[in-house]
Amino acid sequence: MQRILNTNLKVMWNRDKKNPVFINSNGLGVEHDTTGVAHWRSVYGHSNDFKNQGQLWTSLLDFDQTVRDLYELRFKNDEDSPRYQAYKKRVLVNPPGFDRKHSKNRVDVPEVNFTESKDLNLAAVLPRTIPAEGQSIIICNSWNPGKLMIDLYTTSGKKVANIYQGDIGVGLFMIKWDGKNPEGEKRYSGNYKIRWTINDGYREFPVVI
């Protein structure tokens, strides 16, 4: 959540509390065509004036006071509006922060190592728990072509086995895996990590076999 807040407030927002303006989350302004001309013309016609504008992410109201301050500007002269009253009733009753508000029991969240790759904008195993009598999909999406290696690692960072290696192009790439060693003779068991390595970066994702 802190990373999402950083994107909205440190990348997208112009830091003006009186007249806030936001750009797209990719950090580029309206002069850049970052998503393809054809798609945007189908939505906005031939004008590029608005295609990279962003906005305040109001779903972050629970977590940060600055987001609340910027949201309240919308009701500067309209504090009697139903939306503002709902905001006072549902949001302002709690201070901003990361404390859990709805879950009373222990919540186990997998620890993810935020590794870096300028090429991969998606890397996941679906489902994360590889079923005993089935397979999971190991999937990634690459901005650039390159030689991809998919390896199995222990949680402490020791390489166990190579699952795939080969050249890939731009876009989605996926394979199915049943949790067995490369020879298919035995099945691994326990907590591991899948690592995708391409060019000079890599991404990781936790799995349970």
C-alpha cells in the first residue's frame, strides 16, 4: 500500500494542495503517446489533451492524510453533500494508517521479495499452491525480447533446478508445471520461489508445492 501511495502522491500529483493536478501513473505528461494512438483515438477522437491525465486515487483515503486533504478540496463549498457526509461517517471516524479495520483474526500474508526487472511487468504462478494432482501456470509478460530462464529456488535463495530456458519475444509467455524435477522422476514438496531471469534483471514469486 505504501508503494501505491508513493505512485499517486510522488509520481502523479503536482504537489499543489490548492490546485492539484495529476498525470498518468507512468509519470509521463500529455505530450507523450504511451499506450498506442489507435486505442486512444477510439476513446478520445484525435485529441491527445487528456489521454495521460491521472487523478487522485480515493481508494487510499484510509491510509494517508494527504490523500484525505486533497479529497476534501472537492467539498470546499459543498460540505452538506451526501458524499461528504458519507466520507465523514465512514472514513474520518478512523485515523489514517495501516492498521487492520475489518479482520479480527490472524491474517497470513505471503512475504514477497520485490525484485527488479525493467523487462518483466508481470511474473506469477497461478495458482500459487501447486495442486498435488495437477499443474500450475508459470506466466510472465515482457516488454522486450530476450533469453528467459525460469528456475526453482529455496526460500533462502539457493537454486534447486532449472524449469525452462529459451528465447522469448514481447508479450505473454507461459508454461505449465506440475512441481516435479526436470527429469519428471520426483515431485518437490514445501515452500519455494520461482525466479524469472531475463537480460539484466529478475523477478521472483513464492510458491507452495
